[in-house]
Amino acid sequence: MFQHSPLVRSSHFSPPESTDTHGMKQDSVVRIAAVGDLHCSFISPEFLRTVCDEMKERADVVVLCGDLTHHGNPEEANTLLECLQIFSCPVLAVLGNHDHEHGKADIIRQILEEAGIIILDGTSHTINGVDFIGVKGFGGGFGDYALQPWGEAIMKEFVQETQQEARKFEAALRQSTNTHRVAILHYSPIRETVEGEAKEIIPFLGSSMFEEALMHYPVNVVFHGHAHHGKMEGRTSNHIPVWNVAMPLLHRTNPAMLPFFVHTLKLATPIDHHET
């Protein structure tokens, strides 16, 4: 991992900024800075502060895609807050599996929310006419190889957890009424952005059930984390762009740049889920 990386960096990680439409005025945009898997305190707070300093200059909205803490301890959430308090723009987040490690996810959520961080859990929040819809997600696998609710009770419970998360996600998408929508998860909704991980763990990195929800209720863009060794960019089967913004992945992809991703959402045109 990169907690000992040098802190002097020239810029953030960014391939050419992704957009949703073309030819619109530059002031009709929302700049979304997205990153997941901050793993405070495994990744040093000093490094996270440097990342946040640069994100502040680049973002109208900050999106955090889970695993905000490493061990799921409230103390780590308080340490992270020292980094996040620099932001004057809205900060939205979903929790990840690491945030649940010690059974204190509710306390972590409370600490962050009391400081003004917007935690999404099958809920949405509107900023500048854009609905941000988020859920942690869960595993289960993809396509024809997805786990089915059959056999032992423990296997059924696993699938039922995925189904419950997917229902929360779909309900929040269905209730969204704005022209522009952004989806935030920790687990991936598609296989493409977890490719590169060991085959044995791919079923634990996400589930097609979340892609199914996006088929019914499209969004402009999806952000997720969790797959540290996955692939940055993919698309759902209805062509929604999906970005894996796990901090370790961004760092490894371009170690000369600070590990966060900026997506420029242009606001004058509705969602085109057949965009190519």
C-alpha cells in the first residue's frame, strides 16, 4: 500500500475528464471528485490530507465510495474527519465492508453525519439539481455465475443480503425525479471493473443485481470502489459509464498523480443511457 508515498505531488489522477454531453457552456457543469477505499488509518492521515487539499481545488461535490476506515473503529472516523473538514463543498459517502468490521458502522455513520458528511444508504440527496443515489451494495457475483438463493440457510442469507441492498438501491433510483442522477456504491454493479482481481474473489466484489436496477432506472454515471486490483472504467449493458475509484487502484494506475478522479457532469441534456 502507499501510506509511505511522498506527499509532494503535482496534480490529481485524471485521464481526460469524462463528460456526458458535448458543446455545452463550461459554467453548466458539476465537477465531481470521487475516491473510495481511503482505509484510514492504514493509509496515513498525512497523505489523505494532501489528497483532500487538492480535491478541494477541483471539486464542486466530493464523493467517497466506502471503506472510509480500515478497522471499522470510531477513532478512525474521527481521524478521517480532520482531513474532510477542509471541504466547503458537499461531501457524500457510502460505507464499505471495512467500516462494518467491528460492528460499529452505526457509530461511524453518526460521527460523520454530525460533522456534515451526507451518508447514503438506499437514499438520495439533491445538489444543484443532481440526485446522488447511494448504497453500500454487496457481493454475489455476475451474470450466469451469480450465486442463487438455494441450498444451505447460510447461502440463502448471503443472497438475501444482496437482494435487500439491491432493493434499497432500486427504490431510491425509482423515487429520484431529477433529470441528472449519479449512483454511488462500494461494491461493483458490473464485472468489467473488477477484472484484474483474482478469479476466486470476484463473486465477493459485487453483484449484477445492482446493474439490473440501473437497467430500469438509468443514471449519468456510477462510481464504486472495493476492487483494489480491478479496472478503472467499464459500462453497464445499457452503456452507463462506471468508474472504479478505489484509491489503491488510482495510485497504481498513475503513481505520479494524487489518487482521485474528477468527472465533469454537464447539465443541459437528460440522461442518455444509450450513449456510446
